[in-house]
Amino acid sequence: MKSSDLIAEFLKKLEIKVVFGIIGSANSHIFNSITNCGYTKIVCVHHEQAAVLAAGAYFRASGKISSAIVTAGAGSSNAITGVLSNWADSIPCIIISGQEKTEYLERHQNLRMFGIQGFDVSSAVSKITKYSKTITDSTSIQKELEHAYKISMSGRPGPVWLDFPFDIQHLHTEQKEWKLNLPNPLAFDAAPIIIKNDIDYVIKCLNEHQRPVIVAGNGVRLSGAKNQLIDLIEKTKIPTLLTWSAIDLLEEDHPQFVGRSGITGQRRSNFIIQNSDLILVLGSRMSLLQTGYDINKFAPKAKIIMVDIDHAEWYKHHQRFNRLIQLDVKYFINELNKKVTPNNYDEWISYCKKMCNEFDPKLEKYEDTEGYINS
């Protein structure tokens, strides 16, 4: 079958019903094949940056991966800001770009530009994608598509980019049986005995400390653990803070919700986290917006346990954070829910409620004055 038809079949096999993009000469075969396939709808946007952001937003809203289809040159370079945004927020998506013919990639490999407007986009985005490659062998297309999808969705998710030269798109290739099963995200690399030790350690800390808080981030949503998180906090009654990208994990009036801390957060929430003695971070990278620029002044009396799938996000704070539990956060919460029991945090909960009442943003003294919004 035609290589571009294989790309369309790939989208269909993944049940990707909507992709976003702009047509150009270098990706016209791909556009045509997707259209002829009749399964996937292409939403044409006004700018390639919007195409990638829309693909990311589609995943945020539905939990289903999507794709951005862009052309060579400026079409690809325009998409890079969207890729960086999805990279920063760990949002999976598949960027498929058209490229100049392979003869120009070879003849012009030492030049700044390939052919008319092409450039080495796979190298350019290699630091802000989980995988990027220019496909110059039509027999490897199916394998590369499968590989890119698995990488995008596995571990800490993120964008991937496959670049298809124009002549490769219309070559014929053989379609084989698709291999698109994802590895089990729950087991990760940890042995059962290590997981048990981690869970026992957290329970011990919860029993020994009187002022715990949970900080829940976007990783909770990415792992599909929203309901498990709610079960945990309702069982333990631990006051819970949400990060900027996870602000809708809990209702505003949930009894355990105490706001959003950090530089762009709320006063009540910053008082609470700064006075805590134990912080359990679930699926948040704890950026400088959360901790401030002097990490040693962040919750100075608190022990900090970070549950995250990415070791590097803990290591940047390793001199301050006490322990990393490197697991899929859904698996961790599931295991913790099996063993955790309620503790008496009444005094701490009363303090948190006092802060929420005293610094409630809906208080009359915070209302707009003289036509200006009170920040």
C-alpha cells in the first residue's frame, strides 16, 4: 500500500478520530490519504502552533491521543512552540510533518536548508520531544509509527515527531499486523518488595506527623488516578493542595481542598504548606512557581516525599526533598489506599479551615475597588 495510506491506517487503528493541521505541498500525500480513508477528521487551523496546541488540548479534554499534521519549512518551525508546551506539561501527541525529497536531504545535508525550505527538523526538536526521526526508508514506516506511539504514551508521556520526505510518502510498502499494545504502566521497574517498603514508609510518616498536606499535580490526571486521589483524601482527611495544571481535580467546595499554593497561588494555601510538617507530592514536578527560588525556605519544617515517574524532577530538589518514590502515581495511590488508615489531624484541620476563612478571596475586603481588580 502507499506509505501515506499506511499513516492514515495508523491513525484509524489507534481510533484517532480528530487531528489538526495545515496542508502544504510537502504533506499533501498525507492529507489526501487521511481524507480518503474517511475515518479521521482533519481540523484545519490558522497556524501550526495552534495545530499542536489543539492536539494537546484534545488529550487534556478527552484522555485520547491526537496528532498534528504540518508541512515542511515554516510549517514545521511554526509548530515548535506548541511542541514545547506539550513537552513541559507531559502531554502526549504525535506530530507528523512533510519534508523535502530525500535527494535534497542527501545533496544538501551540509547546507542550512534542504531543497526549497526544508531543514533538519527532527534534530531541531530532539531536545523537546521524547522521540524524533526523519524517515528515509519506506519499509520502516510502520515500525517507526508503532515505536513513536508507544514512547509518547509510556512512562512520563510527551510529544513525538516523525518527519516524512515527500517522495517517501508515495512509495509503496507492506502493511503488517499492528503492534500497538502499551507496556503496563503500573509495574514500572520497581520490585514488589521495594513498593511495599515505600508504602510502609509513607504510612509511618503519616502516623508520626501531625500537619500533613497532599500536593496533587497533573501527573494524577495523566495516570488516570483522579478517583483514587479522591478516595485517598476522603479516607485520610488530609488537607490537599492542587497545582496550576491540576486545578480541576477537586471541586472548590471539597472539604479537604485548601487551595493552590506557590508564587501564583493563594495566601491561605501558602500559609498552610509553609506550616506543614509532611508534604506528599503526587504527580507534580514542583516547579519554581511552587517552591519559590530558595528551595531551603520552602516548607522548612516539613519532610517532603515525592511520588513521580521521572527521577530527574526529584533530583533537581534532592538536597531538600527527603525521598523519591519512582512509580506510576495511580499504582502508588491504589497501593496506599489498601493500607492507609485515618489519623487524628483535628487540630491541623482546624488551622487549615481558619486560614481558608481568614483569607477567603470572596471576602468583602477583597472586592474590586475603584474599577480595578484586586489581585
